[in-house]
Amino acid sequence: MIYSHRNRMGLNKIDLAIIAAYLVGITLFGLKFRKKERSLKDYFLADRNIPWWAIMLSIVAAETSTLTIISIPGVAYRGDLTFLQVVMGYLVGRIIISLLFIPHYFRGDLFTAYQLMERRFGHRLRSLTASLFLITRAAAEGVRIFAVAIVVRITLGPALSGFNDFTRDVIAIGIVTVLTLIYTFEGGMTAVIWTDVVQMFIYVAGTIVGFVTLLHLVPGGWATVTQLADAGNKFRIFDFTPDFWKVYTFWAGLIGGAFLTTASHGTDQLIVQRLLAARSEGQSKLALISSGVTVLIQFTFFLLVGVLLFAYYHTTAAGQQFASFDEIFPTFIVQHMPHGVSGLLIAAILAAAMSNLSAALNSLSSSSIVDFYVRRHPETSEAKRMKLSRVSTVFWALVLFTLAIMSRNIKVVVEVGLAIASVAYGALLGVFLLGVLTRKAHERGAMVGLFVGFMLNIYIWQFTKIPFTWYVMIGSTVTFVVGLLASMAMKKEPGEIDHAHA
């Protein structure tokens, strides 16, 4: 199969038709799950009636954003495959969660991760951890959603030539936000999970087609790719260098990745909400661990796309400059992919964006309503709770839209997104570990630990060169130790919860 290497201008009508068909189709599919009468359990947990394999695919889709698809190839383009060391740590973290956290989540009728904190410590720590989740998840999602603008700005450049970059970004982010909001607003978690399943198949299929097409475009095919990759050491996976300051080493990856995933999948409502939607504790564990294997395969594939891009641009377009590594893959799609394939790939990238956004909207809304409003107003009728849940979903859509616009000057979005999330994850994981591993910790002590761990991670993020892969380990360790020592030094307040386990 032979394709022209000649640059072409943007997408044609076939590409645009494919993208439009996807956007309309996925929105209508999501709307199929709307119901007139609902409860919070149905709206936020899909009535706990989702099979494990659908939850597994939903977890993978929820943690795969647009920035994953466009940034991870850029990581391999400028480096090698050592990012996989972090993904191996993701697997270890999932095993830890299955052993430590999931059994606690299935004791009682929990809707959010932070109800566990109230059951173990008290309502103040529940509110504090939920607030930390809302703030940092919103900030991290704003960065992720902005990645949509990068893609659309490149792909629809000629069509939007009458607008400046800012206006094009607003249009791109606005389209995806509004369409995702429609089915998330109406269908709740059931719509979110089943659209996740469809969207994952779309973005994986699209990337496979892109991979095969890209391989054919490299003169000499795989032989040329391996020759250039070997010369540039692109296939290196393991780096055992004992260098604390290096981002992707075996130790930073395995340890840092394990801590990051234990926090992100064990204490973050975005993923915990999916685990709680499983039919049983066993199915929840199966969904989580199998998602780790799937993510490892997926990231390997995205990184190999980056290696192919490296080979392509070093044989057919040497010297081409990019404003950022995140622009390499979308630029290639627009300039060199055959029409039709381009449209499919852009639809795939939008699928990942909408999947991630719907997960964020539903989890932010569930925490806002359950952890704050319903806790303070338990007498509220189910009908009013449902109405407020939908209002909350719209509110968070507006917040994320605004934060995405504010993220326009970021260069490498995948690392910035992970760094923002990791700052909070350290403190969150630390107090969750205090809750499930210790008998001596109490609410005031845990709050002191959380504050110290969080402030330390902010300092490390802003004023040191310590890689983000270590943030969660440092933050959680400090939070745990300080929280335990503070609990031993401070007496419980009158009326403070005194039981040892959640």
C-alpha cells in the first residue's frame, strides 16, 4: 500500500462527515439510557448492576484522555519506552487497592470514597478529603480537556481560519463539553459506563488503523523503523540508573507508579465510583486488576506510535519543527494520513476526550451532592436530590470549560496533568492509609497530617526539581507519619469517633 508523503491542507468532507457522525451517534447512544424516575443509587452507581468487563473497559477509558493519545506518542518521540516502567507500577497499585481498599468500600452502602473517611474518622475529614478531590480533579481535568483544543485547532485550522487561536479553542472545547454534558446529564453513570465501552473500541480501532497506515508511510516499513529506533535507543524499556532526579527510571516508575495508582484508583471518586458500581466485591477486584493489564498493552501501543512517528519524520520530513511534542501526532494525522483515516483518528481522539470528561462530570457531581448537600440535608426528597444532581453536573461542566480555557499555555500536558493530580493524591492516600492500617490515628491528627503532606507536595511541585513520579510517595508517607504522630500527641476531642476500623 502506497500513500503520498505530500502535505495536504486539513480535513475534507469525508473526514468531517465521519467526525460529525461519531459526535451525533455517541450522543444519541448515551441518551438511550435516560429514565424518567431515578434514585441517586441509579444515577451515580448505575444501580450497582454493571458486569465486571464493562467496568474494566470503563476504567481504562476513564483514565485515557485526549492528552494520553496525543502526549504519550510524543514521550516516545523525544525519548524511549521507559514510561512503561510507570505503567508497571500501575499494576502493583491495583493489587494493593484490591487488598486494602475495596473490601472497605463494599462494607455498607457507600456512594463515594470519602464516606469511608467519615465512617472511620468523622464528618470534618470527609468534607476535607472530598473538597481536596473536587479542587484538584477539576484542575487536572481542565488541563486534559484543553488537549481537545490542540487537536481541533490543528485539524480544523482552515475551516476556522476566520477566527483567532483563542476563539478556535473556545469553539473546540465548547462542542465537546456540550455534547458530553447532554448524555451525562440525562443518563447518569449507566450512560457514562456504556458510552465509555463504545468510545474505547472507537479510539483503539482508530489508533490501530493509524498505526498500520503510519507503518506503510515509512519508507522501508518496519525494517527502517527498527534500524532508526535501535540507533536512537528508542526500544529501551528499563532504566536502572540510581538517579532520584530522573523522571522515568525503574525505581521511580515501579514505586512512583504504584503509589500514584493506589491513590488515583483507590481514593479518587472518578475511579472509585466505577468500582462501587460493580455487582460484587469480587467483580470489582477483577475489573480493576484486568484494567491494569489492558492499560499496559494500550500504553505500549501508544508509545510504539511515537517510535513510528520518529522514524517517519527522520526519513521523509527531516527538520520539521513542532511547537510542542503534543502536536506531533495530530499534525501527522492532518498532513499525511489519507482522507477517511484522518477523520476516524480525530473521532477516536474525541472519543477519549468525551469518555474522560463524562467520568469527571459524574464523579464531581456525585461527591458534591452526596458528600456535602445530602450529608447536611438528609431529609431531602429523592426527587429534589435528582434535580440537584443534574444542576451540579451542569455547574461542573461550566467549571471544567473555564479551567480548560485557562490551560492554554501549557507545553507538555500529560506531565502537567499528572503533576497536578499527584500533589493532592499524596495527602489523600496518606489519610486513607491511616484509616485502614492504624488503630491509633484519629480525626484531628489525620487532618494535621493531611495539611502537612499537601503543603509539602505543593512546595516540591513549585520550588524543586523532584520528578512528579515521586510526589505521591513523598506526600503519602509524610501525611501518614505526621498524622500518626499528631494523633499520638493530641487527645481526641469529646464526641470524636473512637472505633478503630472503617
